Amino acid sequence: KPLVFSGVQPTGNLHLGNYLGAITKFVALQQSHDCIYCVVDMHAITVWQDPVALTAQIREVTAAFLAAGVDPKRHIVFNQSQVHEHAELAWVFNCVARIGWLNRMTQFKEKAGKDRENASLGLYAYPSLMAADILVYRATHVPVGEDQKQHLELARDIAQKFNNDYAASIAAAGHGEGFFPLPEPLIQGPATRVMSLRDGSKKMSKSDPSDYSRINLSDDADAVAQKVRKAKTDPEPLPSEETGLEKRPEAQNLVGIFAALAERSRADVLAEFGGAQFSSFKASLVDLAVAKLGPIGAEMKRLTADPAYIDSVLADGAERASAIARPNMDAVKDIVGFIRRR
Ligand code: TYM
């Protein structure tokens, strides 16, 4: 049976890339699938986080899910550290994954920077924990932005190697073909890789030092308007067809953002704005962005003002997540040959 899982790190500055690349997909998939959405606080601390800020950011990401339309009653919303099976399975996966596989992870190279010797061991093992997040539920579909594709491929490799390494034990326990499904990334639509508003060759990111590079979900209408107006563009008017966006990364980015916010195709947007100057296109983009993001920001503010409510949503979600994770983790222990307390 298909099951959706995805996660977002509570590391501050939730932005338009997170919203269009991931959170809007979370909302849409609820109609057709059972979904589990996780605030991955254990991933967050692979880079040091101020504890007080971390607590607030866990609640803020939860509020963003709810404000965008995730239904925590019909689906599951929780924070990772409340379900200890994630960490348990991650250890088993650390013993399945090969060092060579992790050495190829481009996100580790980017985040560790030049001083790789000084990066945390957790940052290195990050993709193994991510595989555990997904597979502890035996989830089959994972909506993410383009930047997570390599991590998803690693999760598939880990699932495959576990199934192979323990094939006899898995069959003996009556699980048939393989214990873990190979999870499929869902990376679709015009905004799978939203770029910086200041530089069309860099992705929009929580950690960019310039706040003008991104639109935060918490930005008010004035901030959104200023950032869009200041967004880098080239001097040509908009093309009327998609081929005209080639080698124009800033134009491509703004058109992709518009299309995703309007739930239209790029081609459709260009059919309307082809030949227009950026100044008029940007004015329409501001109106659209404010109309879509304004209510979400306001609802996030309302929700975060009541931390007890958010915490109760997370506790309820964690309980229901555990009910799925626990029997799966028990099965893994049996497959590996551990003795369990019964
Ligand atoms: P994180 O917290 O960096 O980002 C959350 C989601 O937002 C997407 N995203 C973007 N999409 C389009 N354009 C962008 N500029 C952009 N920036 C971020 C990300 O692709 C992601 O979908 N490793 C994950 C968190 C994670 C996870 C998981 C995801 C942990 N365990 C299990 C899926 C399944 C991460 O750091 O996302």
C-alpha cells in the first residue's frame, strides 16, 4: 500500500523553496495517500543549534505545515526525536551503508565546506538517518525538492542492500521478496529547485546570509514586495515561449515561482506575459505571492502563539507514528538476529 513520508529541518527561515518544493506537495498528496510529515529535529543538530531557538523552530515548522493545510488528524505530523525507532534503525543502516557511498554525497561536501575534518560525524551520517526516517514506516513515496534527489537514491541503495544482505532471514520470517520497499522520490512541477533572488545560479537557502535572496514564509507584504522588486533580472522583456528562458536563469526562476504559486504551467504564464517588461511582471508576482503567502504567515503567527496546542499535535502524531514504527523495528531486530525483550 502506498505511503507518503517527508521531512523538513527546523533550522530557521522557512522559505518559498521549502513551500513550493515540498510543503505544497505535502498538502496535495493528502487527498490521495496516507501521509506522515516529520519535523526532523535530530537532523537539525548535525550542525549546532541554539537550544532555545531550536525548540521555537520545531514549533514554527509544525505551524507552517498546519497553516499550509496539512491535516494532523487524518494524517500524521510529529517531530523525529519523539519516535526513537528513527535513531535505532539509523544505527542498523550505518552498518549497511558503505563509507564510499557517503563520500559521494554532495550536500555533505557543501555543508562541511573546506574544514571537513571538523564537521560532525552526524553530518556525515545524515543520509543514513534520512533513509531510516522513510523506511522505518516502509514508506513508498517521498515528496522533496530537487536537492534531495541524491539522498533518496542512497535510501534506495540502503533498502536494496539490506534486503540482499538479509535475504535468507527475511524470507524465513515470512516477508517474501524484500522487507523494505525502494522509496520513490516525487519531484515534480515548475518549482522543484527555486533559486536565490539575488543569484540565479544558487538555490534559495535558509543559510544564505542575504535575506534578500529568499522570501520567508514569515515575511509581511512589504518585505515580499521589496524582495521581488529587488530580485535580479536581465534587461530583456519576458519571452513568449519556454525555449526563450534558456540561459536566462533569473527569468526562468521568477516564471517558475509565478507558475507554481498560480498552479499554472510555465508555458501558460509566458503566453500571458510574453513581451512584458519585468517591472509589470514583478508587480503581478508581488500580488500573487502576497495573496498566497499572507494568510499562511498570519496563521503561523496565530498557531505559534499557542505552543501548548502545537506540542499536543506533535505528541499525538508521535504516538500514532510509533504505532507504525515499533512493529517494523521489531521485525528488523528479528531479521538481523538481535534478541528482543518480549
Ligand atoms: P530541508 O529542511 O533542507 O528542506 C525541506 C524541503 O524543502 C525542499 N527545498 C527546496 N525545494 C525547492 N527549491 C529550493 N530552493 C529548496 N530548498 C529546500 C527540500 O528539497 C526538502 O524537500 N534532508 C531533508 C530533510 C529530511 C527528509 C527526510 C526529507 C530528513 N529526513 C526524509 C524527506 C524524507 C532536508 O534537509 O530538507
